[in-house]
Amino acid sequence: MSRRFSLLALGIAAAVVAAAVAGTTGTARSATASVTPLPSSSCGPVVYKGSGSPDLIVASDLPLQGAIRHQTVQVSRAEIWALANAGWKAGSFKIGYQSCDDSTAQTGGWDTAKCATNAHLYANNRSVIAVLGTFNSGCAKIEVPIGNRASLLWVSPANTNPGLTKKWDVGEPQKYYPTGTRNYARVVATDDIQGPADALWSQSLGFKKVYVLNDKQTYGFGVATTYRGAAKKLGIKVVGFEGWDAKASSYEALATRIKASGAQAVFLGGIVCNNGAKLMQDIKAANPKIQLQMPDGFSDPNANGAVGNGAFISVAGEPPKALTGQGATFVKSFGKQIGTTPNPYAAYGAQAMDVALSAIAKGAGQRAATTKAVFGLTVTNGILGTFTINASGDTNLTPITIYKQAGKNLNPVKTLVPGASLIGG
């Protein structure tokens, strides 16, 4: 039985990562003559459509199973779009791509053991020159230290927990860099900016009392904490702050407490994969008039379902249709490829690929030099605009856009940049 289950699980994993590279321009093909592919237990085939064979591999690490699968598959396809747009090259080096899955069917999202396994696979495979990931901050805190010992670069399109790059919780961020040299950068603004933006939006809606929840994970607790801190500074009364159990079958008691508190809005700090849709359903059942507010962990309307209609959801950066130059080109071209307006995080996936390719070119295809090259890197007129990756690995682009869910669409409402007095929790 255990062997049959293991074989079935491997088959599912292979199908999932294959789906992530399907539907790209042309027919995805495997090209492995001069590189050592990552194993099919975690990753799809090497995708390469340039001349000859690839010299190096850029791996993508995303949760490709569970509630947000539609969103992460789109991010992966956007990364392939960017690589194809660059001619499958970084400088003189020919680059192949592998889409890898850090989730399991059992967890329905990222998995601690899978994140660790994947990180060791990347670090030990000398064909891998950079990793695009992770999507979830908790997974990054497992993977980055493993890659650090191998001088392997991570560029995340989606991690927002501040502690990966800034002084935050005890020992952060130093504990993620055991060699003392950083190997991680991201193209997305952090939760010490996103949480305050959400609080500003609550204030603009005239809310006087809010209830704050978190999913007890790294990302969720962090963004909930920064929202709470900014809300208090803005004169909003936080009438409750607690975690929810992702494995609970019912949240009726919690919903009853929220209603009794008199809260006009509830902020759900966390990810929809942690039973977020059921949580929203129970909260709205108890109080249909309460306003739902969520961070980017709920930025996939498909995963939220109909109960998310009318909810306000924050995502770092400008909305896709507000992007100009290369960003507008991406939205038009990639949108045509997938048949819809891209999810906001698709642009971040494409930008993460472009940043990695620039670093690889500057680093002459060597791991340590590639990692060093990302810090201080300036992107001019990129997909997300013009920005710099600082010495800590953070972008200097800090706008946060508030969206309102309507069916399967996120409609942008307002773009905010919190003042310095609100940032930091």
C-alpha cells in the first residue's frame, strides 16, 4: 500500500509541474544535453527553445497544488514568458527552465519537508544557477539557508515577510545566512509596508473598530501584526487579535466573537490555502454586513470563491493595467497568451526572472558572482518600472494596490504608499 501511494504521489507531482509549463508559446520540449535536470519527483522537464542546448538552469519554486494553484501556475508561465522574451539567454549563457513544486496534495499548499528537499536538490545540482522563489515566506526561511551554503541565488516574486531581509524577529535576518553573505533578493514590497497600507484603507472607509486574525504562519502573523500596529496609530480600535486553526471544520464560535465585538471589518492575515474560504463563509454567515479585508495571501479569486466578492485585497505594486513600457508589453502579450488579464503576481514572476537573468549575465555564470551581482542591481524601465535592489535584497518600489474582488476578477480601487511613521509594525 505504501509503495502504491508513493507511486501515485509521484505521478500527481509530475502531472502538476508538467501543467505549469504547458500552454506556453509553442510546444514545450525537454533539452538536457549539457545540463543535469532536477528530478521529476519535484520538477517538470527542462524547458528550452533557444539554439543548441542550455548551459545552465533557472529553477522556479512554487506551490503548484492546493487552493492557489491557478495563481502559481500563471506565475510560472509568466517566468517562462520572460525567459523567452530574453531569447533564452543571460548574457552569453543559454538558460533552461524547470518548474518545481514545493507543495503536497496532503497539505494543499507549501510543505516544510518538500521545501527542504527542493532546496537541497537545487544546491547540489551545479547546473542550477538561480532559483525563482519561493511564494510563501515560511518556505523561504527553510530554503534560503540551505542555498546560502552553496552560494546559490534566490529571487522571490512574492515573499513579503520582513524578517528575510530586515531586523524583525529574534535572530533575523542573520540566521538565514549562515555564511555571512546574503543570497536572497525579492522584487516585492514587504509586510511592514503592506499591513499599514491595509490599515490606511480601513481608515479611509471610516472604520472605527476592526478585528484582526492570523493563520499562525510566518507570513500571516507578520502582516496581521503590522496591520494591527498601524491601525492603532491611525486611531482605529483593534477589538480582537487571534489566530485561526487551519484544520478546523467550523469557525462559528470565532465568527460569533467577531460579531459580538462590534467590529465593522475583519482583517484576515494569512493565506487562503489555510482554510481561508471556509473562514470567510462562517464570518459572513454570522454577520453579512461585516467588511472582509485581506492581504495578498488571498489574491486569487478562484481560491476565495464567491464569498470573497466585495472583499478588499491588497497586493504590492501597481495594478497590471497601470504598468507602462515593458510592463504594458507584458500585460498585453502574456494576457493574450493566457486569454485573460494577468493576476497581479504574474508580473512579479516575470520581473523576478529578468532580475535573475541580469545577475547571471553580470556574474559570468558563476554562482557566487551571480549572487553578488543582484545586490545594487538597478532595473531601468523593467516590467515593474525602474527600481533598485538594495544591499539587503529589497526593492525600493513600495506602492500597495487595494483591489476589490468581483467574481473571478480583482478590480483595482486605490494605490497607497504608507508614510514612514506607519511602517514597522
